[in-house]
Amino acid sequence: MALNSARGSPKVDNARSGKAAKIEIRRNILAAIGAGEAHVFDAFAGAGQLYRAVWHEAASYVGCDQRYFADERKMFVADNRRVLRAIDLAAFNVFDLDAYGAPWEQAVIITARRQLAAGERMGMVFTEGDGLAYNGNVVPRAVAELVGINGKVVGFHRRRDQVQGWIINAIAARMQGVVEKRWQAGKVGGTAVNYIGIVVSGAARSAAGLDNRGEGISANPS
């Protein structure tokens, strides 16, 4: 499914073009983990559209946003990076990183502080908008840290989907896990925003295969 380019878009809680894909990916994650076992940390919680669409069904939910919203959710009103460095991440097995730009700085913090036990499963959701940086052959610092690339790389934007695979595998490996499932919606390459969901299993590398191609999303943009 191709999504509209993010270039020139305002910072909104949910781009209309991606809302259906975002919801479907989160429903897949919730089904894979099990609603009764899912403990969600929503790092970019916003006004709560995705909470009301999906995450309210989880066993527990904690959101984070720099804005205050007067609703029923349990929320941190703070910079999510500071919160992720301060709280006990072992309390959560689903991390929603619906960033306005790129989610990898938050992912680096999570991987440093949250290890998976053998057989444990975790869901992670990413909204990835690094296309503009890649088109300028710029490797964001968090991406460089995850995949071991520094500075500028000529033609980097042409390998965006492959780079996403490297990033996701690095995230799983840092948590002592492997990617069990992956869903993705969005245009390969270019500047379009991509929506990605993964389930990571804490297991020996030989116990699970890795497929960077992911599984397609059938939801139409709304």
C-alpha cells in the first residue's frame, strides 16, 4: 500500500492517509501478544486516537506526551526520552513509537534498558519518516548507532527498505531476541512515511528465521 508523501505535512496526531494502516498494525500486534497479556507504553500518545481505536483493549496502558489531555488515560506529561530512561521498562511488553519524524532514538533507549527473557514476546510499533534525511544521504545518529554507519552515505535513500530491515534486526538483537513477525505499510523508498509493526521473541538465533520483507498490510488509507 502506498501512502502519501509526508513532505509539507503539518504535525498532526494521525495523518488521515495512514490512520487505517496504523490501526490494523496495532490490532495485529494486540492479537499476537494477546489483549489480556499486553502492557502498552505509548511514547507518542497524542490526543488518544490510537488508544481509543485499539490500546484501550490491552491489559494495561501508559501514555506519554508533552501536551496534557484531560481524559481517562494514565499519562506522563514529559519528554518521552526522559521517561524511558527513568521508569522500569520491564513492566511493558508493547512499545508504540508513533513518532512525528523518526522513532529510533527512543528505540535505542528501550533496547539499552529492556532485555527479553527466553521465550518472552514483545510487540513494537514504529512510524518511520526518515526519507528526507536519506534523500540527502544523511544517516541520523540513532540509525548510525543501530546499524554501524557514520556520516553521509551516497545513494542511501535507494536502500531505505533494506536499511529498515537492518534497524529492526539490530533492535531485536540488542534485546536478545529475533523478529518473529513483521507488518509494514508504506511506499518503499522516497519520502513517504512507513508504518511498521514487529513481534520480537526472546530466543536463540538458531531457533527462529528472519524475514526482512515483512507482511503486507491490506488496509486502505482513510
